[in-house]
Amino acid sequence: MPDTVLSVWTDNQRAEPGAERPDGTRRRATIHDVARLAGVSRQTVSRAVNDKGEIDPATKERVLEAARLLDYRPSRFARGLVQKGAVTAGLVIPDLRNPFFPEVAAGVLEAAEQRGWQVVVWDSRIDEARERQALDVLSHQADAVVGYFKDPDDVLTRHLGGVPLVLLERGPQQTRFAAVGIDAATGVEQGMNHLFRAGHRRIGMLDGVHGPGPRRLAFLEQVRRLGLPVDEDWIVVCPEHSVAGGEAGMERLLRARPGVTAVFGFNDLIAVGAMRTARRHGRSVPDDLAVLGFDGLSLGELVEPALTTLHIDKRQLGRLAVEQVARLRAGEEPLRGADAWVTPELVVRESA
């Protein structure tokens, strides 16, 4: 079996244009497009591009020229089904600087290596244009794509070119593609129950920049269920998913709601930033302010006080994504329902 290969694409690598739809948008060229342009049969195109069988040299040259003009690439997915060769999976990660995502990537790499697959990793840097660029490139280079994408299904379809896609952290009920989701509702319920039992009634949230997403919706559901006060001043959108973003968000929350006694951070980095700001304001954690994170990063064990968090098995998230790809390649139905979810678990430490 081949070793798993980790590659990171750079800005210089671009997808070339393929065939166009009537509305002018790009789509991946097919063997039928090449056959039509070269004036030959589909079987002749197959023989020419795969260098197999007897074919007139002039005809072969005409086919290869048509393929070049259309930027035609034989589907690696289809060839893998026939040849049982090495599989290449593309993995699109939004921010490799965030320690959450390398752990997800590690799960993908480990599961791929067990199957003898290769993995190409693309860092989209939280940029939707780079996400679409990743799909344009990987649709020519990979047998399947796994990753984080903010675009809706119809936009993703236009850039996929027929390559199988598995979406990360998008619930299976939220997309027609195969997906692996995080059960934020169950996790946040655990966390809010913990804060409520500890006597907290004025609980704020430091949300991420891409809200309102499942974590905020789960938070709102729980504060209403518990009969707690809630309005827009109790939720602050942090400028970035980082410690610095959490610090800035906590400053705003303290100005808007100085009586807050507990805060739920969109992720652990934001939660750590909240603790830093609380200390600067002379508030002790957890005596004056309880802080709850989400993600379960190892960082949470190293800060003082140690962070109470909703822990996600990030490697399992990656392993499930590879399982989804394997099912698609085998022509099977992808996992659905609870089998395609990772449920966070409450880890109680000193911060709350």
C-alpha cells in the first residue's frame, strides 16, 4: 500500500477553465464534450487519453488537442473503481492555525492511511473564494473531497465537476451531500444544565464570526427552555475565532451586561480569551465568572484555571468522513442520522 501523502496547495496553483454552461458558468469537461469537439466516439476518446488500443495517430492527436482545449481530465473516481489503484482524497480545512482543525486532519490522515489512500490538504484560510478555488482544483486532482464549506449545495455542485463530496460540521439533514456533523444541541444542553445547576441565571455567549450557526441556535434554545433572560446584548460576535477574539468579545459583553455571571464561548480559544479579559477586570474565574468552552482542545488543560469544555472527538470526525468517502466509492448509501454525528461530552474542570 502507498504511504499517505500530505500536500498543501499554494496560491500559484489554479484550475484552468473547462467547458461552459449556457449561462457562462464553468463546469468540468466530460468525455462527451471531447468526443463532440473531436468528432469521434466516446470509446475513441477513452482509447486516446488512456493510450490503449489501436487508433490512428492523426485521430489520437485530434482527440488529445480537444482534451487540452477543454482541460479534460479523466475522472480519477471512475478510474479508481475500475483499476483499484491508489485513491487520492482532497481535504479542505478553513484554518490550520486553529489547533482544532489539525486534529480533524489527523483523523482523516490516519483513516486514509489504513486504507492505503493519499490525502491532499488545502487551507482555505476562512475565505469562501479559496474554498471554491479548492473545489475547482481538487475536482481534477482527487477522487473525492472532504472539507468545510460555507457555500450552499447549488454553488458547491457547480464547482465539483461530479467528484464525490463529504461536508464536515454540516448536519446530514442540512445538505444533500454526504456529511459528518456535530450534535451541538445535545452538547450545549449538557453545558447549560451544568451552569444552571451551579446557580447561574445571567449567562452570555461569545459567538463566532460565522453565526448564527448551530451553537448559537442551541444556546438560544437552552436559555429559553431554562427561562433565562436573553436578548441581543447577551450574545456578542467575536471578531475572530482566537484568544484575541475572545478577549475583544468579552470586553463588549462586560460593557453591555456587567452583571453576567457565566459565559459560553463558541470555541475553547474564545473561552480562554474571555478568562484573560475577566482577570484584567478583577473578576475571578470561576468565583465571579464561570467560563465554558466548546471543542475540547488540549490547551484547555494547560490554562489556569483549567477550562471546562464540551469535548469533541475531533479525530473521530475525520475518521467518519473517510468512512463516508469509502461508502460513496463502493456505491453504498452514506451514513445518516446518529451514525453521522459526533456528540460533544461535558468535561468539568475548574473554570465552571
